[in-house]
Amino acid sequence: MINPDGFDDLVAGIETEMNQAVIEKRGTLAVMLARVAGAVYTEAIAAGVPHALAQEMATDYWAGEMPSAAAVAEEDSADG
């Protein structure tokens, strides 16, 4: 006889692993994007761009990339 609780436990374990993978991937992407946003700011300042504008440039980069990064992380984990 098949234990239905065992199957539910197996599915729950797989779901937990997939959720952890998504969290890890999103975190890795966020760190990479933060580094690039920091580089945008630093390079802009080095090029003589005023602080407020350089900050806005970095913020715009961050805001533009984060939604697509989150989608990529979730899409990758769904693919396996």
C-alpha cells in the first residue's frame, strides 16, 4: 500500500528545495546588480558627474534591472 503522507512529504521537500534555489539565485543576482550599480555611480563621479545625478543614474540602473533579474531567477528554477 502506498503511503499518501510519504508522497506529500516528498513533494513538500522538493518545493522547499526549489524555493531555496530561487532565493539563493535572486540573492546572487542582487549582489551582482548592486556591484554594477555601484560601478555606475563610481564611474559617473570619476567622470565629473554631480553626486545627485550619479546617484540617480545608479538608482535607475538598479530599478531597471531588478525586475528582470527576479524573473530570470524564477524562470531558471522552474526549468530545473
